Amino acid sequence: MISREEINRIDYVLVIVVMLLVTMGILAIYSAGFDPVDKINSGLYKKQILWFIFGFILMILMTFLTYQSLGDYSLHIYGVLLVILLITTIFGKPIRNTRAWLSFGFFSIQPSEFMKLGLVIVLGKYLELRERDISHFRELFIPALLTAVPIIIILNQPDFGTAILFIPILFVMLFVGGADLAHLVSIVLIVIIATVVPMILTYREWIGAEGSNFILEFFKDVNLLLIVSGVLFVASIVCFVLHFFFVNRVYRRVYLPGFIISFGLLFSIAIQKIFKTYQKKRILVFLNPDLDPHGSGYNIIQSKIAIGSGGFFGKGFLKGSQSQLGFLPEKTSDFIFSVISEEWGFFGSIMMIILFAIIVYKGIRISFEAKDKFGALLASGITSILFFHILINIGMVIGIMPVTGLPLCFVSYGGSNLLMAMICIGILINIRSKKFVY
């Protein structure tokens, strides 16, 4: 039985903010699905309302569940979601060349959305248990493995946008969990080396650049890269062993950069082999949409036109020319913020961003005030999920992030993302309410 005291401990500000965002999203979905010629609507807003009702029920359930029990069953949750994710990748319904949905007749579910939360729960429990040892580099192997497995599966769907989101979530949780900052910086440098090399090669190939030099030829030669990576790895191992026995900083200054460059080159080879050409081109297009104005860059260009045409107060509800006349692609999901900016203008966009900022602020504060380490890690992981969704989606539509296909939480059309986001809010409220219980 739920007591009056538990009801009083609910963070009603967080609930109201979420409801306002969902309402704005439903109105935008209605507008985006409206046909100004035939005066009919696609009806997607009705489905979104149903998803919200179901999500609100799940949020209430998660609010009154003891969040520590999620940690007790973290491996079970992670394992079940991983199996479902694998089944989806093999047998899922293909939508826009991506096998990321399980179809149940009149509705579909995207398991990768819930996998984000599953990863946060299992990482939170692991980092709580290994709190005293996490500063050692070897302790990063298990979190990296737990993150890499779903990433590899999701990349095979293929869904680059969702897969890439797991990486910043991992970094946030490792930082909050107490990992050595030098180790995290090393991993970031590895990622930079791994991604910059394939991007440069793809760019030169795309624009048909003529001529070459020694450095470019070196990075094109996969066998040579493997040899250099292997030599650096062996040399780093030798220096690491010497450092272990003699504890000399000189050896550390050699093996640490050696490992970084070695793994960076190795992963750059993997990216060149695994990533599709269109995925690499998407990253390039966000840097310069004019590279492909009628292809990959079209979405960003039309989105910028829609946002810019909205002015300060917008064109008005159902009066957005870019969205109503069909110039804006994926206007109910990926580019829903462009619809809002065009119809509600700068003022409406800022109001929405302020609401999102309140959620992120609340999440960070809940993480700081949590009564235990698991609660703090869980809150920080959930906040990072929401924050990076917001950052990447809004950054994408204004042209400062790659077009990744990530929805805007609470606002974009899509049941799976909305359910996941509502569950996240329920857990945050739960963690906050438990700080009053001793």
C-alpha cells in the first residue's frame, strides 16, 4: 500500500516539466502530420498519446519500486535485454534498412532504447561493487566489455546513431564511479585517432582529391598499419613490465602513449572495415552540408531553413511552410525540433530548452544527493542518457552534430523512446524520494 508520505515525496516539478514537454511534442506531431490541402491528419499524435498514457503508468510503477532491487537483478535485466536485442537484429522487422524493431502486429518496439537503461543499471551495480579498485586501469575492462557487446550488436542492425550513444554514457558513469581521469583521457585520445583517420580518407575519396603523400599512403595500407600497431603494442608491453618491476616514470611515459597510438590505429582499421561508407559520409556532411546538398546534406539544409524562418515568435501553429509543404524530412521524429522552431519561433524553442535544462539539473542534483553509491551512479547514468539525446538531437537539427537519427526525448514520435524516457524519470523520482528514508 502506498502511503501519503511516499506520495508527498514525489518531485512534482519534474513530473510537470515532463508533461509539458510531452504536450508540446504531441502538438508538434499533430502539426507535422497535418495535410494543409486535404485538411486531414496522419493520426500519429493519437498513437503518441496512447504511448504516453502507458509510459505514465510505468513511470508511476518505477516511482514506488525500490530502486536498489534493480541493482540486485542488474545482470538478469542486462542479459534478457541483450538476448532480445540479438533476436531483433536477426529476426526484427526492417524499417528504413534498419533491423531494429520487433513487430507485434499493430505496434513495434525498439529494444535498443531499453538496452541503454539496462547498461546503466549493470554498470551502476558493477561500479558500486568495485568502488575501491576502479582507479586501476584493469578495472575498466569489464565496463568496456559490457558496453562493447550491445554496441557491436546494434551496429549490425545497423543503427549507428543509437550505438554511438553508449560511449558517452560509459564515460560519464566511469567518471562518477571514480575512474582515473588519465585513463579516461587516454581512451578519448584512442577514439580520436580511430575516427579521424578514416574520416580524412573518406573525405579525400569523396571529393576526388588527386595526388597523395607518404602519410596518406601509410594510413591507406591496412597491413602496414597492423604491423606498426603490433610493434607499438609489444614495445608498450615491455615498458609496462619494466615499470612494474622498477617503478620508473620514464617507462610510463613510453608505454602509455604507445598503447594509445597502437589501439587508435587498430580501431581505425576496424572502422574502415566495419562502418558503411554512408555512415562515414554522414559525419563529414555535418561539417559541411554543401558536400552533398541533394543527398546526406539535404536534411540539415532544410532543417536550418525551417529554424531560421521561424523568427522570434514563429509562423504559428499549423503554419510552418517547410513542415507543411513537405520539405522537412522525418518531421515527426528526428527533426521535430525544427517543426517547433518554425511554428513557435526562438521563444518557443528556448522555452523547450529551459524545460530540458530543468530535467538535466534535477538529474544531476538527485545524483549528488542520493543516499548510496548505486543511486548516485544510476541517477548520473539516466541523466546522461537524457542529456546526450537532447544534445545530439538539437545539435543535429541546427547543423553542429552529425545526422544520427536519435529522437528528442519526450517530444519526438516513437513509443520505445518515450517509454524508456518515462521509466527513467520514474527511477529519478524514486532515487530522490528514498534520500528521505533512513
